[in-house]
Amino acid sequence: MTDGMHPKRRVSAGEVFERASLVRVAFQTIADTWSMLIMLALQDGALRYNELKRAVGGVSERRLSQTLKQLERDGVVDRNLVRAIPSHVEYSLTAIGEEVVDSLGPLLATILKNAPEVARARRRYDERHAQSAQDT
């Protein structure tokens, strides 16, 4: 089945689990929470560093810088020097980044749809584990 542009296929476990695999290395960068939040923040257009930091919220400057460098290295994010007065840097998604963000849509929809059940499961788990801690 295809969506018109991209054939849908399951990725074999071997492609991801092989430690030296480029797929695994890229997956580790792209599937990182901060990476996903950065890509989602950039989905509507380029942002300056501080705009991106505010949009993502809670990320340290060090972690944001590291993640942006990794995403740029993997070809997911572009870093553009804007020659203006004053000059500044803007970050934007590349075609790969846009494709990744598009693929996050179904995942986010699934998470949102199941959020109430996840909250109930957490409560049940916490109650069971709080009770077992009291029993010991």
C-alpha cells in the first residue's frame, strides 16, 4: 500500500538492531524526544535559536545546541545564517525533516487518542506498586 509517494513497508528488526547500522544511528537521533519536539516546532517554518528554545520549552541550551547539530548532520535540519542587521541564524526543516514530521502525525494521533487509557494504566500501576511497597 502506498500514499502516492512513499511505499509503506515494515522495517526489519535487523536494520534497526544492528549496532553499526546507519539506520540505527539515524533512528537514535530522530527518535529522541528533544529531536521530535524541535522538528514539530519547525514544522510551520524557520525559527531563530531563542524562538526555538521558547517553543520547545524545558530544553537546556547545551542540549538544544547538541540536538540541532545532530539533526543538521543527519540532514534533517538546515542552519541558515541570515545576513541582516543584526545577522542571525535560523533553523528550518529539510525535505527529510518534513517527511519525518509528516510521519509523526499518525504517532501523535495514536498517543493523543490513548492518553486517557495511559493515565488510567499509570494510576493502576502506581497503586499496585505503592501497595506492594507497604506490604514489605
